[in-house]
Amino acid sequence: MTHTLHREGTIDGLKKDFVVFAMPAQGYNVPGSGLKLQRFLKLAKLFNPVNIGDNRATGSLAQFPYDQIAESVADGSIVHAVFDNVQSVIGFLRKLKEEDLGISITVSGLLEEVRKCCKEVGLKPHTVNLSLGIYGKKEKLASDDVREVTTMCGHGMIGGALVLDMVDKIKRGRITPEKASQELCKLCICGIFNPARCAELLEKMAKV
């Protein structure tokens, strides 16, 4: 799965953005995976994720309570937990290693930071996917700062014009960066959006 792979931003900004997700393998361990995926989300809660999601049943924390999302997970779901700091990722991976759920786990983030997390808990990555950037008519794209927000939704459900509208409302005092971030988060229904990082980005854009 590569929908969490193409997040853009600065090194400092991306150090506050990690997605850990779990998925069963079709034709191998889908039957009975629902309970394991529910356990994944319940373990994630111990480490204060800024967002979670189930790409099949519900949505993200901007729409539904944590426990409702976790309890709705079924066989074959793909579930996500988003963290804004490396220590939470390390703690969560350590817990997942202890439980050994038998489900494929993927961590998205800066490669060196993810490597450090794995080394800290005694895990060796099986596979590494890299984003090679953008090719083509880049002048057609939204600005760099807007793409830092929109690329946090890997399925492209957040439009650049909406991001700019939120920035304008923040400048006018009609909405806070945190509230604007939550509104954008609702559109990323699989739950990989990082509202904590988004609020910081929106606030920075509104000051320009």
C-alpha cells in the first residue's frame, strides 16, 4: 500500500508525521483478522495517536469516537494510526512486537526516523518503498505549502482551493487553525490525515 507514501514537507515537519497501518493478506489471513485489527487500534490508543481510521467501515477521529471506529473493524479491513512524535511510534511498535498479531504492519515516515524506531525495538524492516517525487508539468500543481496539507490525504480527497479557503477564514478570525484542520480531516475517510501537523501548517500559512 502506497497511499501514505507521498507526503510532502520539510524535514522538521515530517518528523512529526508517522502513519502505522495494519492489513491482512487476501487469500491468506483475512478470516478472523477483524479481532486482530481491533486489537491493533486498542493498542494504538495507549500511545495517543492524533488520528485513526478504518478504510472500510467508518472514518477518522474527526467524525467518530475512538471506540466506535475500533469496534466497527471487520475481517479484511485496513486500519491506520497516525502519530506526531517518534516516541509514540517506538512504544506502539514495541507493543505490537510483544503481541505478535500475525498481521502485516507498515510504518510510513522519514526513512531514517523509521529505521531508528525499528532498531530501537529490535525489528528489521522487510521491505522499503520510496517516493521518487513528482514528474511532469509541476507548474500545474498547487503551491508547496498547500501540498504539504493535501498530500496527507493519500487518496486526494482534500482540494487545494479548500485549503486556501480555510487559510483565508483563519486570517479573518472566522475559524481557528485547529477547527479548520478538523474540517479538512473529515474528508480523509481512511484516517491517515494528521490534524495536529495540519493545524501548524495552516497557522503558518495564515501568518504570511
